[in-house]
Amino acid sequence: MKNLLLIVSFLAGSFVFSQTDSSSVKDTNSYRVLKTDGGNIVGKILSQDAREVLLLTNDNREIYIPQHLISKIELIDQSDFNANGDYVGEDKFATRYFITTNGLPIKKGEHYVQWNLFGPDFQFGVADNFGLGVMTSWLGIPIIATAKYSVQLSENAQFAVGALAGTGAWAAPEFGGFLPFGTFSFGDRSKNMAFSFGYGGVWESGDFGGRGLASVAGMLKIAPKLSLVFDSFIIPPGKTTYSDVTYDQQVYNSATGQFDIVTITETRENRKPGFALIMPGIRWHVSEKKAFQIGVSGIIADGIVVPIPLPTFQWYRSL
């Protein structure tokens, strides 16, 4: 009997100790609580039940949030905070700059439209690594379809292949073009840089021409509502060629007082100068599903920099 009492006492003590130890373990992760009104609060969850969540914010405030006002709770990583400890998070539209894209895919089921002054650009995440889109002007000229397939190379490196193809639509059906491209990008959805290469081809009434294209672009989210964006569109210089052009020209003959037909041959230089469009700007995140973007532009051609006096305006909306 004495031994039995000792065993029971030992088991009971172990049970009490284990209960006390497990209850002292606290969740040290940080979470973002998305509210139904579009707002969000970041902090550590102290407790939660079917009625409410108790959150400890970074400034040591304890906030009760009713469950019916919560749409989603996301676990966030330390990389989502800046050097000052402020939550920055990912850029909702991190796959896009002003013109070009990168290796990051649009998440499946997450679609958006980029409104431009000249027209809309719709993009749809139809699979985990595959997106489709269509862009046009307000007049429906041209209509351009887009596609992109992304591959994750490592934790912070991506590669994507894609293409744009379109026509002059109803106004110029004989005119069209295509642009296959590949892009390497490094970073994540809060900061990244992309290097893209492609070939732009244009045809019109049976005539075809094309040039190689390149781009260097990047973005950095520096605050919860602010991202810096840089984009470029580069056409490298092409090979200079020479061609002989022969033509007849009337030349006055002072000896006869008449005009003689003279055949003239000239060697002409056919230059393909380089061209670059540079676009730095900022993106203001109005809410979780809306952003406004403004940028300035400049053209570099033949070593001359020409600023474009009108800024570029773009509006992003999740669909």
C-alpha cells in the first residue's frame, strides 16, 4: 500500500508539473489580423476564443478584436519588418513595375487590373505559376494578350518565360506584333530586382521587322503604404550596315546647254541606334486591394537624355 501511494503521488506531481510547464509556453510569432473593413493590425496573439482575439501590438497595447470583424489571420515573418521594427509586409502588386514584369507569379486566384490613362490591363492568376492577361486602349486599338509561366529557382530567385502578342484589332487588322521574353528576378514580394530579355517583332501587310529588347527593373517596399519602383525599356544598338543606292539624276551640261541623265551611285549608312526609356516612381498603397502609382520618364538616345514632361499615372485594383 505504501508503494502504491508513492507511485500515485509521483504521477500526480508529474501531471501538475507538465500542465504548469505547457501553460507557460507562449506564442512568440507575429501575426497580421485582416479586418472586414480593409484594415489590419499587427502583433502577437495573447489569447483567442470563439468570440474575440486579444492582440499585443508592437507599441505594447492590448487590443480585443471581435471574431466577426476578422476576415483572415496571417503568420508573418521577421523579414516583413524593417530595421526600425515596423511592419512593412509584401507588395500586393509586386509582380509588376510600370511596364515590365518579373519572375514572381501572380498567386492563383488573385487577379488585378492596372488602369492607365490610355486604357486597362487585366491580369489573372489562373494557376500557381501561370498567369494570363489582356491589355488594350479605350478605343480597343491594339488588343494584346499576355502569358507568363514562373519557376522558383531558390528561396530568393525566380525565372519566368512569357509572351505578348496582339493586332491592330478592328482599325488595323493587317498590323500585328509579338514579344517573347524571359526574366530572372531576385528577392521577394517586398523587394526585388529583375533582368529581362526578349525579341520584339512587328509585321504589317507582309513586311516584318524586329529588334532585341532588354530591361532592368526593381521595387522596394519601404513602409506599409509606400513602395519605390524603377523600370526601364531598352533597345540595344543594332549593327550598322552599308548599302549602295543607284539612281538617275538630271545634271545641267553647260557645254550643250541641256540637261543630261547621269547615273549616280551612293553608299548609305544604315544605323540602328540604341534607345532606352527610364521610369522611376513611387507606389502608394491606398488599401489592401488598391494602389496608386506615379512616375517620371526620360529617354536616352544617341547619348542624349530627353526628359518627358508628363508624368505616368497608374491605378491598381484587385479583382
